[in-house]
Amino acid sequence: MTAGIVDDLRNGWLDDIIADLDKGGGGSGQGKIKIYTSPRPAKGAAITTQLLIGTPLFGNPSAGAASGGVATFNSFTTDPSAGNPGEGVWARCTDSADDFVMDLEVGKQFTLDGDISSGSAAVTNIVDTSLIDTGMEVTGTGIPAGTTVDSVDSGTQITLTQNATATATNALTYTTPDADLLFNDNNFSVGSSIAISSGTLTAGNA
């Protein structure tokens, strides 16, 4: 059996998280999103060998009151220059005084054109497959629900876990499964800009 939770309780939980992000050292200030390389530590555990790539900021306040079990964040402040290179695989959210609030999984989401054929699992004529990882979720016209990347075959071709249901050149969206924070590319070079355009936080329910 799964539990269904009344929205008032879900909203209250989210509002508490938002309050913690916003409280800061003197009771105000922008919360931080600190993006790190691997490995991801246990929840709230100390940083050891992980490199801090960059720190975009939440708005101030970070979000309005939650509604329907969803908190919608206000605009974010871009980190204009990454301090370390590397693949961002997790992020630690803190208040402005660096007190821990929550950890997030970092991944990527992007769209690439590719040729699909009905009854075939191959996607061909992709301009560049370097960003595509095995296991990424794939969505788009002609792609069955639940499809993921089975293999990256070359610089222009991949194979999916299910056959396409149409023949076309389509824009397909690739998403890291179970990631909380998505970038077009989560491999950052020194000096690259780290921007977050929008975001929501949802309190789970059955």
C-alpha cells in the first residue's frame, strides 16, 4: 500500500525547506547551489576529494509559498565563472551562511536531431553523440514510453532499448534518469558560465 498525503502537509514541508534556504547568516541572503565532482557523499557529509565547480544562487526569496505540493523557484543568479573543471554529478544546497539544507543529483538534458525508422532501434545521422550516455531516457515523436539508450555505437549512431514506431528525422530529448538538476552539458571547463533557468521542488505523493 502507498500513502497519499494531504496537500497542506506537503506544502508545509516544502515551505520549511524554502525558509531554510532563505534564512542565511543574519536572517536573509541568497541560498547557494554548490555543484561538485564525484563522489557524492552521504547526505550532508563532509566534502573530501570533491572539487567545487561553481555556485549559482537561489533568488531572494528563493520561492513563493508552495501550492499543490509544488514549490516554484524564483529566478536564479548565474555563476559567471566555474572555478574547477570537471563533471558535475551532485550539488549541495545551503543557506547563505553555508548551512546544509539538501543534496541533489546532477545530470543533463538536451535535444538532438536523428533519423529513426519504424521497427528499428537505431538512431542514425546524429550530429554528435559525445554527450549521450548509455541508460539515458529518450523521448520524442515515434519513441515508445520508457525507452532508454542501449548503446552508443559511433559518433553518429546509437541503439535504443525499444524500436521506433515511425520513420522520420525527429528532435529527440535525452535525459539523465533520476537527476534533480539538469544542464545541457554537465561537463564544465574553467571559466564557463553556470546558469539555471528555472526549477520546481515537489513533495512526493502516491
